[in-house]
Amino acid sequence: MYEKTILTEMNQDLLYKYFQGNATIDEEKQILDWVDMSDENLKRFQKERMLFDIALFSESNSKQKSKRHYILPVLKWSVGIAASVLVLLSCGVLLREYLNSNELLHLQTVTVPAGQRAQIVLADGTTVWLNSQSTLTYHADFGRKDRNVTLNGEAFFDVTPNKKVPFFVNTQQNQIRVVGTKFNVCSYDDTNIFEAALVEGVIDVYNVMDEATPIARLHKNDILVAVDGVYSREKMESYDFLRWKEGLYCFDDAPLSEVFDKLQKYYNTRIIVETPSLLNYRCTGKFKERDGIEHILRVLQKDYKFTFKNDVEANTITIK
């Protein structure tokens, strides 16, 4: 019965409703039962899902091509849109494994390319800003029973209060428990650095190895930093470093080593410094994201004597 109904024009809309994460629990069960019913249904599901994601990918690419490199608007996705999951699913074997796992089937992912930012609104009304090279993952039924997201990268959260259903941010090293507040988290999986900065409210920070006892409770203007598992607490003297949400990268007496590290991450470019002593100099300044990495380096050249060569093919910038 499901096969006959799903194949109608109306029920193609139901499939797309499911892909967007807007289907009800009963509708989700109907679709999953239908997928398991036959190989033909499985292939139909694969085809529709790939067409759906290709449409999203093509729309995103067309918008990127209409702008100069690095001069791109903030991208906005609704809660159900998965920006990159189906890249992996072009392989039939991986796709079958994906479909046979209900856990993966319900995951939604938003990935932000280098040199861009994104703003999304989750089903509970929580607003999330994602920085360059960041990925946010959550379940399609987010907000119904729990509020859990997984972050790889940097994000600013404005969480809708709900004492009965706490909001959890999971990173590679830590978990953050929230009721309703505003805070920034920076934790890229390929680094050993974790940072949480609280703007408003209260958050508890746990280590993923011990989620029973919090490492620290942060209050307004607290910053918790961990490097190689060693934690330290600081006070925010300015919110400037959070202005990446506005497309501004701000540094306050930061060593050039930190500046270059962040530029590498933001623009997905490898920076090689051939004069190590240069990394000890400190930088205070504000740079517009849309101006691009070469412009930022030319501005830095005015205060610090160095030259640089950009090898576009190798995606490498060498600084002397």
C-alpha cells in the first residue's frame, strides 16, 4: 500500500518533506517501512534523495559563481536542510549502509565552506551562527524529545530557554549544557584547542570522558580555554573577537602565530612561515572577511616587515 501511495505526485512531496526534516513521526515511519519493503523502493528513495541534494548543491554553486572569490554573502539554511551529507552517498555500498541505519538516516548536517558564514534557526527557535569551515549536526526530530547538536568548528548560539529540555552542544573534547543563553564555542576537530565564551546566562562544561561532573560553570563574560586538555579561565574584556558573525575578524594583542593559524582555518589555505621569529610579534586589528586573505596579509605587511608568495595551485602561502 505504501508503494502505491508514495509513488504519486503528492507523496513525492512527502519524501521531500522528510528530506527537509519536517515530516511527522508517523510520516517518517511510513517512509522507512516503505524503504525496507523492496529493493525497488530503496532505489526510488536513493534517486529522489540524490536529486534533492543535487538541487541544493547546484543552487549553492550558482550563488557562489555569481560573486568574486571570498566576496560572498552570509548563507542561510532552514533547520531541515543538509548541506553536505549526500557527498558520501554517491557510492552505492555506502548509500545502502546509510539507509539501513536509522541513526544516520535521521541526521541533518550543515557545513560552511571556507571564507563563508552561515546562520540557521533550529526547530526550537534557537539561532546558530556558524563560522568558516564549521559543521553542525543534529537529528531531524530535534526538539521533540531532546536538544542535542554536535559541532566541529566555531559557532555562536542564542539558545531558546526551556528548563525541561536542556540544550547540549557536543564537541570532540567537551560537552556544554545549556538552558537558555548566548555563548560562543570554538572547537575544530583537527586542533587540540577548545574555547567557550559566555555572553549571557550560565553554562556547564563537561569533559566527554566524564559527563557526570562539570569541569566548570561559566557566568557572564567568562571564557574557558583548554589546550591539550589543560584548562584555564579568563574574563572577556571585549566582545570584538565575536564579531566574526558580522564578517569581522578582530585580534587584540594576539601573537602572529595565532593570527596565521586562524587565517589558515578561515580561508582553508596552508601558511608556511620561513622566519619563525616573526610569529612572536603581536597584532591588534580588525579585518573584513570579504576582503580575503591576501588583503589581510598586505595590511599586516605595513607593521611587520615580511613578504609572501601565494601558490594558488598548491593552496599554500609562503611568508618570509
